[in-house]
Amino acid sequence: MKVFCNIEGMIDKIREIKDKKGDLMAFLSISDEETNISVTLFSSVYNTCHDLRKNDIILIEGRVERR
């Protein structure tokens, strides 16, 4: 089942890596007043917003995957 949602929060941590093709992607830790979540930005998305910084407030629209 695919679940889509909007999440607003502050970036606590950004970790950039290169994918198998050598493109940059990122793992973000996002928090609000109640919880923390992990967000994966694949290279196709991260290339459009790679100027993100720690403590930025952002709104994310995406698909939820539980593990």
C-alpha cells in the first residue's frame, strides 16, 4: 500500500553520499515539536534542492515506507 503525506520540520542532520552512478543523494534527520523522522532524498530530487542546510525549516511531500 502506498501512503503519501506532507511533513514539515527542521533539518537536524544532513548526510550526503554518492549513489552507484556517482550522483549525490542525501539522508536527512527532520524533527518537529513531537517527533523525529528520517528522510531519503534520491539524486533526482536532491539535485533540485541541494542547497539545504541544517536548521532549515522545510515542507516535504512524499511517500511513506515503513521498515
